[in-house]
Amino acid sequence: MMHGLSASPAEADRETRDLSVMPPRWHRTLTREDVETARGVLPMHHPTGLDPLRPVCASATHLIVVQSWPCEQHRWARWVLDADDRGEIT
């Protein structure tokens, strides 16, 4: 999987909505800079759309393909901030 794309729409929907599953491309040790980046990323990626049951991400940074919300970037930012709250990032 790369940039939130998967083999099937059902698989993409499951992966996008499961906040515990992080994309494999984020595999290095997190740093304080990641925490600051996550704080900046989070407000840019919020839900929007006409269907309240299947919102999409409002961020224009997805360019061509609108991502289901929570998108990969939102998930990463939440994951980083949650790890920081647990004291896992030094």
C-alpha cells in the first residue's frame, strides 16, 4: 500500500478507518520534530463531504485522489500525538 491506496475499496475503507493500523512506510523511530509536524498536520485534515456516514478529508494536499476520512495523514498525526502523550517520544 502506498499513499493510502489499496487493492480494493473495502480494504481501503477498513484501513483508513482503523486508527490502530499505521501504514508500513512509517517505520522509523519518532522524534520531537514529528510531534511538531503532527500538530501542524492535524488541523489541515478534517472531515467534510455531503454524506455524513462516509466523510472525506478536506485537505487539498491529497491532490488528485480525495481520501476517506480519517485519511492517512490524519491517522499518522493522531498516532504520533498519542505516542507522545504516552511518553514514548523523547
